[in-house]
Amino acid sequence: MRRIFQLSVACLAAGVLSACSSPEEVHPTTTPPTAGVRFINAVPDTAGSYGLDFRFVDFIESNAQFRIPFRNSPSTSGGVTASTAIEYKAAKAGERKFRVFLSDSLGSVASTVLKDSTLTLEAGKNYTVIMWGFARAGSTPPMKLSVIEESVADPGTNVALRVLNTTSSPIDVREYLSSGTAPTAPTWAGVPAFSASSYVTAAPGQFKYNVQPAGGGTPLFADALALLGVPGTIDIEALPGTTVAGSAVTLIVFPRSVAGSKTPQTSAFQVPAGSFMWDRRPPITGKQ
């Protein structure tokens, strides 16, 4: 009884002190500087049952990007395929420790670490973290992790277009207005395996991408219609796309899934494919 009584008195005293505080007293809070981080799973031959987990492990925050399947959950709507599991998430700036795990309900699998490293994040900047290559022993090139600092120049009244080649072979890519036909000369010639092309700018419009092996040949997949986007208003952000000036858009060229692995094995994954993501959002129109 004594302990309960003493605790009650302590609580009462704390309540009195709290009640004596001025209602006008301000207790400021601070928001730590952050960067934007997104994670792409382009590994075609390994995963847990749910793909891969990317997590900062130095301290807890809401940035965990878990259950990321190969190709980041592509979804097609209106003829446009986009990877819905690719998004920038805020992460505290500074030197950060992270790990990439197999994602699974079995602890013995989920505890498997594919990558354990550090990443230095600068406040206000965006970063793309990619796992690509092959994980299985004897397969080449071997799996690796790369980081791209997404410093996209403002295209102004135009849009910026790029290609990310996550396959193990170089490719030629042609972008063209969807009302026309693919040009003879590639926009991006010989984009190396596991690399991002430079950006090109163009007037806003509906674009398609034609992807062929380097030097030409049968397209890897049907010409892909790029993200269209929706203009913003004075109080609503725009949806980035090639019809909205100020946007930057990337076509990701993914390899096929390796047969017999835990990556998806449906017919759509038995061939290479393209999927889109946005890299830069236009400013809000008319914002003061």
C-alpha cells in the first residue's frame, strides 16, 4: 500500500505542476533535415517470398521500404505501365547505415542480408538506390547495389526524359510522339548495362519508347507509352508526366525473371519489360 500511496502523491504533484504552467507557453519542436530515398529491386534471380526489404538500421524511422518485389509492382492503366512500389520517402540526412534483406515470413529467410552498407544523404536531395545483377553463384555480372543522386535540372517549359537500363546487355532506345513512328536513329544509343542515360528535353506531349538491342534488332517489348501526368492547380500538386511541363520521367528497362527463382514467374515476367517512374515533380502553378 505504501508504494501505491507514494506513487499517487508523485502523480498528484506532477499534475499540479502541469496545471501551473502557462497555457500560452510554447514548447518548440524541431524537424530534422531530410532527403528523399527510393529503392528499386531489379534482381531477377533471387528474393524472399515477398521480394526484398530495404531498411535503415541506425535508428527507427518510417522510411522502411519492405516487401518490394522484382520490378516494384508494375501496374498498367490507360496503356501506361508504372512501378507503383517506387516512391521517394523521407530519411534523416547524414551518414546512414542500411541493410537489404530477403523479405519473407520465415525468420531464417528474412534474416538473410544481401547488402550491409552506409549511405550519406544530403538534406533536400533525392536518391535512387538500386539492387541489380545476379545473386546466384556463377551468374554474371554479380549482384551489386548502386546509388544515383537525382539532381534533375529544371526543364522549364519542356519535359526531361531518361532511360534506366537494368538488364545485362546494352540497348538502343528511341523516344517519339505517340502519334508518329519510331525514328531511324536512336535517341540514346548503346545505353550500357546497369546504367542510366543522360536526360534529353522535349516539348510536352504523349511519348512512346522503342527499345532494341544495341545496334538494332527486334524490340525487347512493345513500344511503351510514357507517364502522361495531370497539371496541378494553385493548391494541388501536379502528377508528373510527359504532358506536364517541368516533369522528368524515366523508363526502366527490366530483364526477365530467371526461371526457377522466387521472382515472379507469370508470362509477363518471362520476357523483358518496361515500366515508368517520375524523377521530378513540376511546381504548383500560381503558388505565391
